[in-house]
Amino acid sequence: MFDSYLQPFYRPLGAPSLHVCQRVAIQHLSHIMTRDTEQLPTMAARILIADDNPHVRHSLRTLLERNPEWEICGEAVDGKDAVRKARQLSPDLIVMDFLMPGMNGLEAAREISRTVPDMPILICTMYLSQQLTEVAKRAGLRGAVAKTGVDQVAKGVEALLRHETFFGSPN
């Protein structure tokens, strides 16, 4: 595979030692490999938004799409839809409302965690309290924020994508 790269470095008669030629070849290959990987585009983190309110989904989409490293791969209208779309779309992270009809965000997060155990889920709620934060932690969630703290939502997404936890301050 690398023979074509090494061809110019074969040692002709009277040339420097083979060791020097090998070192130059390795430096050349290293430069080529580094240059090529620097030009590869980075993949945007795929985010699923789950909220029963279309205005909130739109606001979250607008907020999250400001970051060029994030892409919204889908939206879910309730907990059951979030479970289905998490399986279907394989997002890198889910931003999910706590209070939704049918299956709430906590129940949906538990269901998603059963099938995709390492899925980072950020619970977003109007009613963030110390009690809800503790329930989310016990359920294995890595983050919870208040919807009213726009900067907290973005910081929470950033933290979870770095495989950290993030729990915003209760209202």
C-alpha cells in the first residue's frame, strides 16, 4: 500500500544510508497522512428534539442550529414518538421535554436507555427542581436543565456531547 509513497526513497548507489532514507520516508508519510486527515470534514453531532409544543421545538431547533457542529436529525411530539425516533434515527443526543402527554420524558428516557444504554439524554423542563434533578440522576440521565435558561440548554448539550454530566440550577 505504501510502496508508491516509498518509491522515491529507495536508496540509489552512493546515496545516504538506508536508515536516513527510511527516516525521510517516514517523515514524508507522516506529513501526507496528517495533511489528508486535516482536510476531512468533521461530522456534525446529530440531535433529536422531543417536545409536545411545536413552538418550543422550533425555538430549540433555532437555538441548537446556531452551532455549526450540531445538526437536528429529527423532532418527536411525545414520549412514544421519541422512543420510536431514537431507534430509527440513532441520534448522538436527545433533548427531551419532561412533561409530555402519554409517555412523559422520564419514562421515554428510561425506555430509550434500555435499548441504547449510552444514549445521552438532556431533560428540558419548565419546572426544574432539586427533586426532579435527583429523580433524573437516579434514572441514569446525565443532564437536566430549565427551558427558561437558553444558555443552560446549549451548555448542557455541549457537556453531554463531551460525555460529561450537566444539571442546571433549579428554578
